[in-house]
Amino acid sequence: MRKIQFILIMMLILFVTACSNDDQVTPNDRFEQYAAHWNKQAFDKMYSMLSNEATTLYPTEEVADRYKKIYEDLSITDVNVSFSKLSEEKLKAATKNGEATIPFTVEMNSAAGPITFGYDATLVEQGEKDNKNWFINWDPGFIFPQIKDGGKIRINTVQPTRGEIEDRNKMPLAINASVWEIGVVPEELAASSKQTIASLLNMSVETIEKQLNASWVKPNLFVPLKKVPPANEALLEKLWAINGVKGKEVTGRVYPAGEDAAHLVGYIGKITAEELEEISDRNYDANDLIGKRGLEQLYEEKLRGEKGVTISITKDGEEEQFLAEKPVKNGENIALTIDVNVQSEIFKSFGEEAGTAVAIHPKTGETLALVSSPSFDPNDFIYGIQQSKWDELQKNPQNPLLNRFASTYAPGSVMKPITAAIGLQEGTIKPNEGIEIKGLTWSNGKGWGDYKVRRVSTSSKPVDVTDALVRSDNIFFAKKAVEMGDKALVDGLKQFGIGEDVPFEYPITPSSISASGSLDDEVLLANTSYGQGEIQLSSLHLAAAFGAFLNNGTMVKPTLLLTEETGQPWKKDILSADHAQLIQKALRKVVTNGTAKEAQKADFPISGKTGTAELKLNTGEDGDENGWFVGYPKDEQNIVIAMMLEKVQDKGASHLTTEKVTNILKAIR
């Protein structure tokens, strides 16, 4: 019995011993835990695993805090620490000696690209009998082996050259050119001048003083404050008159076309904290400039380029050692189909008027001008606009900051050729078939209530589609729309791309048929046919739609970049070649016999259509009117201009617009 008890006791001892051995932490286990913390950049937890010797030599600010700062400065991500576990034989030797060496490899990504290095970790066993564990003998080589015995980590950034924007003839729209960097020499500057300088440069006195109090500043050194475009001569003249103010010519962004192309080109400005947070993965910092609107914003990624970055180790008396290097990648230049001469001619034609105009080549689809008036000077925005100028723009009732060419508007009677094309294709309108229309007004019955469609003048004979376009007869188109029905008109409008996104590089608000997308209300159906109701079109869409009449029924896709393929169809076979020719002839008669007689002032034939869009909430009310004209040279057919002027009810309505388009075509011919 005693023998059995002895055997059981011995077996229990062996079992407990085995369990105790299984629970014992090995150097492999310990370093695996350390590597896991490192991969997560949990530097405080890493520090808690260091040996007594390491923590004595390196306090937490030299390890955890230093790791954190270095990793942030170098934009370290995707850390991966790997190692091969020690064999059983080496583990036994380590347990006996109380020390183990584990080679490991570190892989990471940085601002300058991938970094990989190998190093050896020495682990030592510390603690009392029942509380022993393994700890890491850390030294700076764990950060990078090259700084084990000292040295400085250096990061050097090379800014890319921003790509330039040019027109079809390589004329500059956004370029890198000389600008003035305005600054002061402290010993020459009177204290009383700070407020004047601050006001002129749209800065605070506190900001100027902060610059002057920087550690590197000396009384005789030039202290830069802000950049000013050379075109701002009035501001520069005031600055040069102040004692102590100096200037250096440096490279900066310049917009030679100024107001003429501001809404199209846009401008760059200093990145905001919100923008920096949104794009934190794209190699920007708080001092960078970024596209704020227009093409500068739209093509930011192409224009921006990528910074060149090098990370290296420097030691006194030793050659610099490079850890990673990413070469600078300059931004791409962008060439547009825009003709800056056409752009400027159109913009200047607006004068004090508000509105928009788009010019395209109807055969190729190349966009020659995208204009919004009034405008602003993008050069004022690059380095911080003066508060007085900003207030002036904000308070201007014509809203010069609004990009009108990207917006949609009621088209008025320039809609009628589109309705005519739909009716001709659908068969409701027949080329030479007229209808009797009596009086100036028409209603389709009691379902219309008191509402009546009104036309400009009466007719003494049946009105056909050509007469209706020449006379701009609302009643003809309203009657034909009701006859064809809402489904046929909606389907036809969709054939012209109305209700879908315009396939264009620059974001244009999609044209729309109505708020609901349908025309199941008969009054709305009638009004839509002649460009009232709820229908909205952009000037670009209108110009492209008129191109279908010049291309035998094909509406060409508009392009903006010279690299795009031209002459590609957006919508095909939306009307027949015969019907396209009929509408072309009618558009010529609109000028010779109809509502666009101002276009006869040109010494070459112009065709087109006028339109007046009434902006009022209820019938019988007075409201603003927008005047349209979509015109082109009849013979060359190398440009279509769609122009809209706002609030022209007391200025000649669409006649004023026709006159302006005529003068533009004369000037650019």
C-alpha cells in the first residue's frame, strides 16, 4: 500500500513539474509580445518590457517619446517586425545562462518609401525565483542600426514644380512665374509701420511680430512676410513707400488671363486644417498650397506632382548614410481646347452685365470658351486676399463668385428648335404643314383654369414649323406638345441628353426636364415646349444641342482637354439629315426675317435663335427676364456660342444678347 502511495506522489510531482515547465515564458514568447507592440507602435508598452539596464541608461523620453516623434516626422506606417524563433537547444542554453540573442528584421513604409533593416535583440532574465521573466536590452540601434552609437536622423523634402495650364495655342492660363516676396528688415522698420503693413498685406500685427520674433531673426536680415503678384502694382507701390519694406523675386503661381477665365481656371491657396485632415495620406503638410476651385482643384492630383523625400543619418566626420529616397515628381502640364482669345473676347463683351456664355466647335466638340460674368481676379486669392476686396465680392449683388457656366437656367425660346426636332422625328410636326392659330392667346380647355399660352404676334395664315421658329410662336409649340403627349416629348428630350449628366471633364450641373422628371401636367407640358415650365439647361448643353442641327442629327460629345478624342458622338440619330437641314434654314431666317435681326449687322451670314426666359412665380406678375441667343456663322459652322444675360427686361431682352454674340463673332472671325 505504501509503495502505491509513493508512486502516486512521484507521478503528481512529475505532473506539476511538467505543467510548471509548460507555463514558463521563453525568450521566443517574450520577443513575440514585444514585436506585436512594436507593430502597433505601442511604444509605452514596449518600454515596459525593457531591462533594468536599458531603463537606467534610457529614460522613457529617450525611447517611447523618441520613437513617437521619429515615426511621426518620417510618416512611418505598416511596421512589420519578424524573427526566427530560437531552437530548443538555444532556449535551453538561454535558460541556463539567463541571456538570449534573437536576430530580427524590421520592415516599414516612410515618407521616402520602404525602409528595411536587421538587428539583434539581447534578452536577459530578471526577477526572483517564482517571478522571473525576460526583458530586452534596448539601445538606439533598435530605431535604426546606424544611430546605435549616435547620429542625427535627417529628412529632406524637395517640392515638386506645379504643372501649368495652357490653352489650345499654348497661351498660359496658370503658370509658375516671378512674384514678389514682401518682407522687412527689422532695424529699418518703424514700430508704427507694422499696422500699415498688416493692413496692406491682409495680415494681423500679431502675425508680423511672430515672424520678427523667430529665433533666427537678426536686425539686419530680411524677414519674409507674404507674396504679392507683380500685376498688383498699386499695392506694391504703397509697400515700397514704407521704410524697411523690401522685396525678393521668387517663383509663384500667376494667372495671366485674370478675370476672363477665373471661374474656369480657379486658383490655389494655403491648405486648411480641414483639407489636411481629409487628404492626410497624400503627402501634404500645413504649409502647402492646394487647388481651391476650378481646374486647379479639379486636376489637383495631376498638377500637384509628388514631393521628393530623402531620409538619412548624419554623423560628424562620417559620410551621410541614406535610409530611403523618393525622387521628386513634378506636376503634369494640362493643355485645354479653350482659346484664350475667344474666352477673353466673350468675357469683355459682358461689360457690366451678369450672365454666362459657352463656345464650342460643333463638328469636333472642342470647347473654345467657358465664361461666367461678373468675375474676380484669381491672382488676388493665391497668397491671401485683402479683406476689403473680399468684402466687396461678398456684398456684390451680382454674385461674382458664382460660376454661371456650370449652372442651369430656364432656356426660353432657344428651346424651340429642340422641340421642333423632337416633333419632326416623332411625326407630330410635318415640315410644310401649317396649323391655324387665332389671336394672341390659347388655352386647351377647362383643365387649364385661367391659364393661357401667349404669343408675340398674330398670324394671318397657317403657321408651320419654320414660321413658328422665325416668329418664335409659343402657341404653335404648345399645341404640338399637347398633341404629341408627355411621353413623346419626355422621350425626345432624353434623346437630347436632357436629364442626364453631360459627359464633360468639368463638372456641369445636369440639365433637367422638371422637378419630378415627368410632364404629366398638361400646362407644364405646354410650357416646357417653348422653354418655360420647370425645364433647366446649361449653356454648354444648349451649344452642344444646336451642334446636332449642324451634324445631320448627331450631337457631338464636348471636350475640354486637347488629349481627348474629338468628334465623338454623344447622341446619334436624334433627328434626320433632312430635318436638320430644315432647322438650319429656319435658324437663318430667324436672323433675316425674325427675332434676331441684330445679327444682320455682321458682314457675313449668322444663324441662330433668340430666347427670353421669364422668371416669375405666378401668371400676371412682373419678373426678371433672362435673354438668350445661340448663334453661329452660317457658312463656316466652326463655332456655336450660347449666351445668356440676366435681368435684361429693361435693356432690350434677347436683342441685347444677339447684338453681343454678333459682335463677338465679328471680332474673332
